[in-house]
Amino acid sequence: MFDLILKNITQRKLRTGLTVFGIALGIFAVIVMGGMSEHFNLTFDRSISLTADKIRVLPEGGLFGASLNESKVRDVKRVPGVLDAYGVLQAPLDPENIAFFGGNVILGIPPEKQQLTMKDTGLSQGRFLTAGDNYRAVIGSSVAREFNLNAGDELEIKSKRVQRTASVTRARNFTVVGIMEYTGSFFDNSVLIPLSTAQRFYGRTGTVSFIFAVPDSSTDTEDLAKRIELNVERVTTFSPEELRRQIEQSLIIFSLITISAAVLAAIIGGLSVMNTMLMSVSERTKEFGLMKALGAETKDILFITVGEAALMGILGGIIGIIGGGAFVYYLNDYLASRGTVLFTITPRLIMIAIVFAILLGILSGTYPAYRAAKMSPMEALRYE
């Protein structure tokens, strides 16, 4: 049977090649779009895991760009169950060139809290920030690669302020004192500088973007987050569990959008399989009639026809995975030189792609196979 399937496919090389190419394009789209979805899922998961022991306290409503008065840090510390709390100021590294997918960010933190913030993260070069550091910075691995920096080099950081009716941009060189190891999280695109320096440089004295609250080991983080909201005015809190739920809901929507586009492309490839198999069945009507007359059973005709469709699905899937993987590899390599990565190919994604390709081939070949199997030998032999 298998040799007959291979013979039938190779006899129509051009048609088979075009059909396989159609499936390959669909699976290529699945790999590329799915790789983007997988990357964001993994990045968010690793980012949360690094700060999974902390509650985030944001301005009421969690509005982007809003600020908290630094006095809120003291208010949060007074809430029973809070072991420690400190503010973080966040700003874009280059306010004139903000990337669509986040880009590089400045994180102003108290130097003594850096290692607490970057839990379990080591350094590939240099040291962490220390008390007394002024215009010093510890940078993520992606930032170091993008700007080709080593410990001891200078990094230009810009701030943009609105003065009356005009905006003024000023720049200052910061000395890189440390480079963090790769984490696979948003911290790879971060530049950590002392909080007091960040406040002065950005003209935001006495304010922070959000607060990290460290709960006592015996305290339930969900309950503590609610107590902080009740005891501290005009703030919104996110426990690690709540933040994970919020992000997962957003990622589900993002994944549905990206995967839907890829699946649509794959289905179009499946229609090409169905078209090819219908033409093949029509051309081989007498052949199937002769096979039945010689004793072939209905299941044999079904197996041959569906087998051909499945084999084309497998070939298209393999080519699509290889092509998509190569495209993602070279695009990631190009993007890495600019400090970002957008795709991650996981074993799960490869398995989904190959299974989808096989199912696509089988389902697309089912109707042509049914038409071939239901023919009576006499009708098939009289077919012109």
C-alpha cells in the first residue's frame, strides 16, 4: 500500500509540489505567528517569576504615565503584613524612539534594593549598584548587546520634559558598572539606575511610578493586597496571582489573533490538498474500479486516498517548519543586534504544527476518499 501511495504522488510531481508548497506556506505562518505568541508567553512568565514574591502598588486606576507620591511608600510599610516596601521610577531609555513592543526602559530603584528586585539574577560583568552611586547604571543583557557595551563603558540616557509650550530633551552619559545575565524576561531590556538620580534627571522629585511591597512570609498576598488598597488612599494593587491572571487574559486574546491568522493560511493550504485529491480521484476513476473488480475493499481505497493526502500534509508540515524556523532564526539574529527578540520556537509549537499539518491533510483528503470509495466497480470501469 505504501509503495502505491508513493508512486501515485511522484507520478504527478508538479501538482504534488504545488500542493505541498501550499501546506508549507500555511505551516510557515503557524510557526512564525505561533513563535511570536510563545515568546510573549515565556517572557511574561519569566518576568513575573522574578518578582513573584512582591505586590505591585500602582496609582489609582493603574493609568500609564501616572505617578505616586513617594510618601505612599511609608503608608504601605505601615500596613500590617508588609515586611518592606520601596518605590521604582520607570521611563523609556530613549523617549524619542519608543518601540512598539515595549523597548528599553529605565528603572530607577534604591541601590540597596536592586538585588531584592532582581531575585536570583546574577551579573556577567561588573557589580550591582551601591549607596553613593550617582550617574551609574547596571544594564540588561539585551541592552548591552544592542549598544555593544561592557562594564566601564558609557551609555547615553535621554529625558524629555515639557516646558511651557515646548518639549526639551536632555542627554547624560551614565557609566555602566554592571551587566546582568540573560533572564529571558523584560529585565533584559532594562537599565537600572539609582532612584534619587532618576528622580533628579527626569524632573520627578518625590514621585515614583509604582511601589513594590514585600509581604511577610506568613501573610497571604491576596489578602494583603486588599488591605493595602483599604489602608492607602488612591492606589490600586496587584498581587502576583492577580497580575498573572490579568496578563494571561491579555495573552489569550493576543494568541487568538496571531494564531487565527496562521490557521487561516493553513486552511487555504488544506483546500489546495482537497482540490488536488478531487482531481486525482477523477483521473483515476477507472483505476479504482479495476482495483475493486480485482478484490480491493472500500477500506483499501480509503487508505490509499487519505494516505496520499496525509503524506502531502506531512511533507508540507516538515518544509513549513524548516522554513519558518530558518526565518525566525535569522530575524531574531537581526533583531538581537537592536536589543530585542520577538520569536521563540518551542517543542510544543513544533508538535502542534506537525500534528496540524497531518490533520489538515487527512481532513482535506476525506471527502475525495469517500467519493472514490463509494464508486461501484461497473460504474467506474465505464467512466470516460
